[in-house]
Amino acid sequence: MEDLLLPCLNKELFGMDCYGCGGQRALLMVFKGNFKAAFNLFPAIYPILVLLGFVFLNLFVKFKFDYIIKISLILFTAGIILISYIFKILTFLPNH
């Protein structure tokens, strides 16, 4: 299954991880039941799954404040992606 993963074009061209690096592998880890490894690979995997689950559920069940919930989940997920990316970049910088 891991042979089917798409390569990161950003990493291949520039040698740096992108915001989504680790997302595919993290999703595979979730499917395998290795939840801690999934979080370590890509911390935003769980907020993304919650967001996708809510959007899918919202197709069939209408909620009173569904727009506000979706926007809040999007902003929370984007914040987690940004924070984890900054942390990843800062931890991999060479020490001078």
C-alpha cells in the first residue's frame, strides 16, 4: 500500500517538507490503528478527519450553526498545520 503514495513535489524539487508532508503516511497509520505514530507524522491528521467527517455528515443532517462550525474547524485545522510546520522547520534547522 505504501508503494501507492504520491511523492511530495516540494520535497523533491527544493529538498524541504511542505505543509502536508506526512499526511498520506499518517492516514495509513490511522487505518492500521497506529494512532500515536499518525499524530507524530502529521499532527493535523485528526482535525482534518473531524472536519471531513463533519462536512460529510452535514450533507445529510443540517445543523443550526453549521457554517460557523465548519469555519471554526477549518481555522483550527489550519492553525494546527501551521504550528506543526513551523515546529518541524525549527527542529530541523542546523545548530550554529
